[in-house]
Amino acid sequence: MDQKNASTTTTCARCGTTHAGRPLTWTCSVENGRRVYFCDDCARRHLRSIESRLDSAWW
């Protein structure tokens, strides 16, 4: 892990779970020009909506 990622905390945009750095297994989405991250549990729960490219406001 490089130093840039080590000092960053990533927060799930759906449930608020936090993780140090950028977790490799989390899903990243760009919504309204903003990068948002979703934890494993939220990504699994809303997989079809994510694959349909629906903004998270719809799910």
C-alpha cells in the first residue's frame, strides 16, 4: 500500500462503514461528477441497480 492510500479513510456512501485506505473489494461509482464508494455488503445487496447504472438515490 502506498502512502497516499494509507492516510485516506474510505466511507461507504450507503451505510457509512469506514475503512482505512482504499479497499480493493469495494465498488466505486461516479455520480454527478463525484466519486462514491460502496462496501461489499451494500454492493452485493444492490448489485442489479449498480449494473443498471442507476444513481444510488434510486436504490
